[in-house]
Amino acid sequence: MATVRLTMSQALTRWMTAQSIEQLDGSLEPAFAGVWGIFGHGNVAGLGEALYGVRDELPTYRGHNEQSMAHIAVAYAKQK
């Protein structure tokens, strides 16, 4: 077995894209619909490149501040 060398950010995004949830009808749905981030902010400082690498499987949405992202997360949770 060959060794795969990844940064922590690459390992995290790879793990997130591999997660799925089995629905009651047996179909699989991604566990993560995407991620939110404020680039240049400490919460995504090391993740930008890794997120860009998986942008087709795990879209990244840009928030302008924490409050707007919290409102969107609440609305998303209520919708589901």
C-alpha cells in the first residue's frame, strides 16, 4: 500500500467529501452540502487551498460576517 501524504486541511476536506447519510428510501446523500468561510479570517486560514481542490464535491460559500452565516445556517436547518 502506497503512503498518501496530505496536509491536515487536505485530510479534513477529503474526509468531509467521503461522508454520506443514508436516507429512509436507501439513497445516499452527502453529509455536508458545503462550507461557509470568511477568507482572510482565522477560521479558514489554512483551508483555502484544500477547499479549492474539492470545490466540485464540497462547494465553499463566502460569508461577509459571522452573523450572516449564523442566520443562513439556522434557515438551512429549518428548511431540512
